[in-house]
Amino acid sequence: MKTVEVVAAIICEEDKIFATQRGYGEFKDGWEFPGGKIESGETPQEALKREIKEELDTEISVGQLVDIVEFDYPNFHLTMHCFFCKILKGDLVLKEHEASKWLMKYELDTVDWLPADQGLIEKLMNS
């Protein structure tokens, strides 16, 4: 089975966490933390900064690693490096997502997260 290695930004501001809704592909309309694939030669942190700049026109600082999620989808295995992040500059402009929300920790389960994100949501809600 093919492995896809990605990064995800858990962008926090005060007591809220930023969530995005996919606007394309097989998992369209599912909610996720923004991010994307790690390219050859990149560290996860470098990939996350690049992806957030591309997807949201925003510069971030990458903080603590929260979790590395391993998840088997029907056609591939996902390895997702999830980091807490802060906004340095920019307004989170949606370039690839169809919607976004700032959610309180206790509200994280109010959107329909992609399957790989669900275990992470439980961990964040219980932390």
C-alpha cells in the first residue's frame, strides 16, 4: 500500500483552533486542519510553512509536535505530522478550501472531520 506523508497545522489564537473544509477531491466537504504533502528534501516544519503560505496566504510559526497520526484509508496509508502553530502575518485567505471556522476546544466535535483527523480531535478535546 502506498504511504502518503503529510503535515497539518493546528493554528491556535487565544482559546480557538482554526479548521478548514476541503473544497476538492475524494474527501470534498470534510473538515481538516490545513496542510499538505511533504516534498522531497523538506522537513515537516518547512513543508507546513510552505503549505500554509500556498493554501492560506499566511505566514506561521511552527511549534510543538502534537501527534503523528497513522491512518489506513482504502487506497493508501497516511502519516500525518500535526503541529501547534501561530499566525505571524496574514489573514488566512481561503485559496483551496470552501469554508473555515474558528472553534473552541469543546466545539471541535461539531464539524464532520476527515477520518484520519478524528483521533486527533479526541486527543485535543481531552488535553
